[in-house]
Amino acid sequence: LDINDQNNITYILPTMGGLTLGASYADGGQGASENDDITTVAAKYTFESGAVKGTIHYGQGTIDSTTAGGLSRDSNSLALDVSSGPFRAVIAKGEADTTTSGVTTEVTDYGVQYNLGNGLTLSAVGTQVEENTGGETSDITTVGAKYNIAPGLDAYLTYHDYDYEDGTTATTNDDDGSKTYVTIKASF
């Protein structure tokens, strides 16, 4: 379940028919600068139908700030992770609203992976970030291949591309580029 229970009061119900629910509360304290209480509620549903396996995740969080100049934030996320044989696909969408500044940030993540067999796996992952005020955006795409050379020895080829726009008319802060990585990983 997608709850961070460090220094929180957390309760996660036992799984019932593939559904798991949980809630968490963190007290921000009573001092003038320590009043950012955090409440999180999350659910996960695991399913299987023939060769298709999947998980649906949902989370909702709130930070209540009563301190002067503090930021209150409401956030939610929804994700779907599905696999069948050598194929796996994931898509996730999250949104955070900062109430005192009126800023909404939306993030969309997606990824696909296919195991071709004989030690070769291909994957593609992307992230898109958009902000409602100022129009700040970021698009990141990664395409990769993993090849198992021998037991405990893997080779990776990764192409990474990004495009950032700060949302202003001045393009001096905009940035884009790409990189290619070749990596060898040994496990003993």
C-alpha cells in the first residue's frame, strides 16, 4: 500500500478479496512553525484474469498548514499496473493543489516493458509535468534495452531525452537535451 508510515499513526486493513485500504495521520506539532498536519488515505486493488495480472492504486493526501505563510496542499494519485506474459504497462496520474498560492501541478507517468526472451528486455518510460500558473512544463522520455550477458552480468543501453519550458516569454530558462548511456552491471 502506498502510505509512508514513518513517524505516523497508520492503520492498514487486512486485504479483502484483493482490496487493501489504509489511512495515516502525522501531527505537525503545536509550535508556531510546526502545525503542518498530514492526512493520507490510500487503496490498492489487485486482480487477475487468465494471464492478465494487475494492480490499481489510489491515494489522497492533505497537508493542513495553520502557520503564517504556510502552504496547505491537497493531492491525489491514481495508477494502473498491468502485465501479461512478457508485457507490462504502467500509467499513473497525480495532481497537487497548493491552496494558498493557487498552484496546481499535474504529473503523468507511463511506461511499457517487453521481454523478448534470450536475455533481452526493451522498455520505454515517460513523464509529463504541467503547472497551471506560469505554464511551466517538463517532458522526459527514456528508452532502454537490457541484455543479460551471463548470470549476474547485464548490459544496459539507455537513451534519455528531456524538454523543459519555464512558461515565460523569455526562453533563456528553457532547456532541452538528450544523453545516451551504456552500462555494465555485475552482481556477485
